[in-house]
Amino acid sequence: LYTTQQPPVIATSFSPSRHFRHPVISVRCFIHQRFLQLPIFPTMSTGITVSEEVAETFMNFKLKKENCKGSNFLTFKINDKGKEIVLDKIADSGEGFEEFVEQLPEDDGLYGVIDVKYETSDNRSTSKMIFVSWVPDTMRIKKKMLYAGSKEALKSTLDGVGISINCTDLSEIDYESVLNRLKKY
């Protein structure tokens, strides 16, 4: 006997506030993550991907393990070929927010994740991770577009970072303004 079975129904939710997800792509991502246990590294419209080293290092940074013990920030950049976001620097022990700001290049872009330590209004010591996108006004237009267009691919790989700051000059990333944003959340 020949019986016709209905294919399994794949639930895709669509809401106007989310981007439309193509069912075939969603199934492929589901299969990769669930059954093959392969990481999915997003590619944005720029064609730039996120390297596996970025995801591994970020997990170590978040858990303060291996080469990220005592580290307070990570920096990432687009490689020289312009095809992949790679790890640029793991902060040394003792380097903090000020050192991160000092090492921002004048005419090149950079992404960073900083573990900012601060005191709450009730005098508790705490810390939060923030994502910083550094795209200075002095950058060449093509590179500006690459950094701006690839930011979301990196952010989706960095699971657990809730606060994002976009900076074009040093006045946008002073410690006091960052603290004011942190205390809102």
C-alpha cells in the first residue's frame, strides 16, 4: 500500500518586529545545530563571516577560563582580506576600560567586548559586559560600510552581551557616559 504522509510541520513565527526567516534556511540551521552540532556563524550582507576562534575565545572570556583569566576586554577586527571577523587582542590581567579606550585606532575600525566593573546605587560591586563598535569618522567610506554592515553578525555570535554602544569619536565612550547607560539596565 502506498500512503501519503504529510511532511513534518516546522513552526516559524513571523512578527512584524522580526526579520522574516526563510523556512528552508531555518531548517538547515536547525539541522546543523541540533544533529551535526556544527556552529553556525552568521554572514551579513557584506559577506563577512565570524571566525570560530572568536566564538571560542568569547566563551572563555565569559567564563573567565583558560587564556582569558583576569582579562577585562577582547577586541575584534575585520582581517586584511576583508572576509572574516577575527580576534585582535585579549587584554592582559589588570588592563581595564581606560586601556581599552587608549588602544582604539584613530583611522581604523574595531569591535570590543568589555567587562565593566562598577558599584550600584546600593553600594554593591558588580560588572556587566558591553559590546562596543568603534567606527571613527576618519575611516575610509568602504571600511566604514564593512564595519557597520558586519556588526550584527558578530553580535549574534556573542551570546550574553546585552548592551551595545556605537562610537564614532572618543567623546562617545567616556567612562561616565558608559556607567550611566549601565545603571539604566
